[in-house]
Amino acid sequence: MPLTTTGELVRRAAAARSAVASFNVITLEHVEAVVAGAESAGAPVVLQVSENAVRFRHGRLLPLARAAVAAAEHAAVPVALHLDHVRSDTLLRQAPDAGFSSVMYDAARLPYAENLAATRAAVARAHARGLWIEAELGRIGGKAGRDGPAGRPLDPHAPGARTDPDEARAFVAGSGVDALAVAIGSAHAMTTRTAALDHALLARLSAALDVPLVLHGSSGVPDRELAAAVAGGIAKVNIGTALNIALTGGIRAYLAAHPGAVDPRHYLAAGREAMAATVAALVRVVGGSGRTTA
């Protein structure tokens, strides 16, 4: 079916007190697995390409983007494309023509005032091209946020990072972002599902903000915590490392059982199937607003 937009999927999910699952993809196998898993669960999905993934692909956005667009157009469920953790203005400018309807602009490494100014400028550029834009905000322990090297804030999704509701309200109003990723206890690149979320803080953030809330670093969050976060106001759930764990595990298992294998189609198929199963399971946990099947 035709590409849909991230903004539409997130707005629909937020209105239903549900969430849309958004998966970071690196290879064609990731793309195919995410679409297959979403089709199995009968729910819409967002394909996310990060700036790091573009860097891995020799700095070229279009090869993976065009593959994602083609997969989305042949999917049996609605699929949107999102450009994730963008710092490059050049990459931001390329997004609309490459099929992306949304961008997560990442200036969270900067002190608050600089983050706000950079994000406000990015929002103006993005909105002028019809892009829906997400940003993130968080400080260590909700304090001044100058605990990092050279007076920089630490990663908003480092252990202990939290988003202050009053600061978040001012940031959204001052920047004009369409959604905000909040720091409530998850962390990027976790390989164990042991994160405990601050649901009381999430309730305060949900009450303070009038834009959809996003959870980054969701691979490390247990199912029960994810479901509670969605019930508490999270409308977009970002997942990346969980796919890589599944891909690697599927390939390792295949090669262990077939030590003489050399045809990559065989072990990549095993990895793709493992990723698709992970996608389907997580989409069901998150809720998948707008299901196309019962």
C-alpha cells in the first residue's frame, strides 16, 4: 500500500492511548523482517534509518531508503519512514526526497539553550518541507545537566537521565517540535531487558505536554514495563538493538548447526526470520494502534 506518514500513525496511536512501534533498520534483511513482523501482527509500523546507519552505508542515504520505500509500498499494513538521530543538516535536507515523512533531530548533546536554538532552527527547515519532527530532552537526575565532559549534558538516555516536566514544556513551546522523546529510565544499546521505567515521572510529563511522547532505548525494557509506558502516555516506541540481537542469534544458530555453510542466503534467512518474530512480538506488546486484523 502507499507510504503513510509517521505523524499520522503517531497521532492515531496517541488518540487511542496506544503506540506505534518504530524499528531501526540497517540492512535489507532488517527492512524485510520489520515489514513481515508487522504484517504478522496486523499493525502499522515505522521503519527508522539512523544517521549512524547512513554512515555505515558509506554516507549514502538513498540505497537503503529506496529499499525501504519499495518494501513499504508492497506491505499489507501501513508503513512510514523516519530518519532517526539526525545531526547533519545535509541529511535533514535529503529526507523528504528520499521518502521520509519525519525526522528525529538530535541536538541533545548540547547545553539546553543551544539545544533549543538548534532544534528550533531545524523545526523551521523541516516544517517548510512538510516533515514531522521529533526531538529529545533529558538531564541527569533532572538537575542542571552539566555533568558531562567540558560542561556538556550527558546522553539523555544514559543511566539516571531524566526529563524535567517544566523544562520539557518550555522546550516544546520554544522549539515547535511535533513529538518529544523523554528520558524516564531506558538506555540505548541495552542487550538485557532489565530497565525499570519511572512511571510517576511519565505521568507528570504526559500531563505537562500536549505533544506525543516517544520512548527511546526500548530494547532494554521488559514487556510489562513497555505496556505500562504505553498506558501512561508513550505513543511511539523506538526499538533497534533487539533486532540486532535476533539477527545475530539466528545467524549463529544456523552456522552452529551447519558449520560448512557458505551461502549467505541460508544464514541471512535464518536471521531475518528471527528478527521478524521479534518484531511481531514487540508490536503486539506495544499495542499497534490501527490494527488491520483482529
